[in-house]
Amino acid sequence: MDQSFPTPLGERPLAATRSPAAPLPRLPKWPLFKRLTVCRKTFGLSDRTLGVLNALLTFYPRNELNPEESLVVFPSNATLAARAHGMPESTLRRHLGHLVRAGFLVRRDSPNGKRYVRRARESGLARAFGFDLTPLLERAGEIAEAAERVETEAEELRCERESLAVDLRETSELSPDSGNVNLAEIRKALRRALSRETVRELRERLAVVLKTLRSQRDAENTSQVSGNGAQNERHHQKSKPYYLDEETVDTTEPTLEELQEVCPDIENFCPGAMKDWSSLLESVAILGRMIGIGPNLWSRALENMGPRAAGATVAALIQRATEIRNPSAYLTVLVRKAGHGAFTSRTMIRSLSGSRSNRS
């Protein structure tokens, strides 16, 4: 049963030592803190509350939180307030209480409420009274999962915004005057932080207009094709670069040997990445995130292009990462074209091959 002691901050229970079911891991404190920063809103933590936790972590002398050692830090309020950039002590106490209630700190109170460490002369063992950082290790898995969810949602929102920007660009190209949809209003909205629901609503409004404009364009193209033979010939020649068929465009997928030749950076980053297609797909999925291609966009690429074509395309984007301003937006457009049968990864590989030839 927990005992209670009157302290300067009110009567509080002396927290019992926790006994987790499994041994706690040793973890670097700053990467763990960074993950908590990513998902702070999930746990109801403000940036100032995290600032206090950051200050507390600086009093732990090692970079790695080790559960086999004492994780109790014991700075005075004045010292902690100074480390927290001069935060008033009343504000400091409020944020400390928030961290305790949120379950990221445990108070280890001395009988008089002071924070200190006492060492036994004979055994050399120390008993510290202050704030225990052990809950950070106990909840490390929960923090990692929450941070992953936040990052996934942010990536999905980013993809939605990019898709809206692509639709907006196509609508503007087809017709600057788009009826009930105010394109200038949507452009202005894209400069602000929007919820995913708002972005989807804007896309739905734009999709109705875009469908009409595409139908009008297709009807005009059909009308032009039905003209005289010379007009038909000119239209056929103009269409070759954009619409794929087996007679005009090589739709065969590139081989691993071709990718090894034109995408050497993949092998440099991940040795053995091109020993087979499975290894390549695994490697480009990881490397793609480094240039902004998140898991959702990668999944759409796999679905619309097929695994090998998607792997080859992303490998080419990684190879040209320094030349392409926004690889994620670039791939979004290619995925859309692939869905309409208007893209082949062979085009990307030929482009890379030509670039290497020009440089040599």
C-alpha cells in the first residue's frame, strides 16, 4: 500500500516501484524525446510542457536511458526553471504536474518534499528523490506507434494536397474559367494548413469540373480525328509521345542489369539491393522515404504501375534526386498517368541512359 507524505506541493503518494512484465530496453534519450515531440498532441502535451521535459532530460548525465541504473533526476525548481530558459516557477510546477498526470514522469518524493540524492557510506548505494524518467522507457513502444501514426497521417495529407495541386494545375490548363469552382480560392487555401477532410472536399468539388473538362477535350479530339486524312495523320503523329501502344512505344519493363547500369546509387546506398527484384523493391521503398516518397504513395505506385515498373521508376527518381525538385509530386503525376495507361518505366530508364551518355 502506498504511503502519503505532506510536501510543499501538497500531499502526494510516494509512488511504488514499478515492475514491468518484460525487461525495459536501453534507449537513447534524445531520439525518444524527438518521437514524443512528433506525437505530443496525441498525449495532450504542449510545446512548453515538452520544454520542461527536455530540461529534465539534460540533468540525466548519460545519452542513453539505462533501466539498470537510477533514472531519477533531482534538480531544484530554481535550477530547473533556469535550465528551462527562465520559466516562472509557478508555470514550471504546472507543467511538471501535467507530465506526471500524463504518465511520463513519476515523483519520488522525500519525506520533506525536497529533491536530493543520499548515499550510504558503507554500501555506496544511492537513494535519489526527485523525478523518475522510467515511464519514458516503459511507454517507448506506445510513443513510437503514436509517432508513426502521426507521420503516416501527415504523409497521407501531404499526398492529398499534392493530388489537389495536380488536379488544380490540370484544370487551369484545360480552362481558366471553371464555372462554380473558384481556382484562385483553392490556390489561396493551399497556402494554409488544411485538414484532410477540407482537402478531400476541395478535391471532390474540383473533380466534378475536371471530369467535364476532360470530356470536352476528348470530344474535341474525336472531332479533329474525324476530319480529312491529312488532319488525321497530323493528329496521329502528335499523339505518339503521350499515348502508349505496342507499335509506337516499348512497354517492356527494364531488367535488373539495365537498372544496375543507370542507377548505381541504389547499390551504393544498399549493397546487394539489385541481386533480385524482391531486394530492389525493399530497398527503394526505404530509400524512397528519404526523398519524400511515403508509404501511401509507394503503395499507389505498386498498384497502378505494377511492382517492377514501380521499382524501376522510383530507382530512377532516387538516381535523379538532386535534379528533381519534388520527387513526391513528380511520382504522383507519373502514377496518375500510369493509371490511364500513359506512362512506362522504360521512358525513365531511357532518359537516364541518355543523360549518362551526354555526361560521358
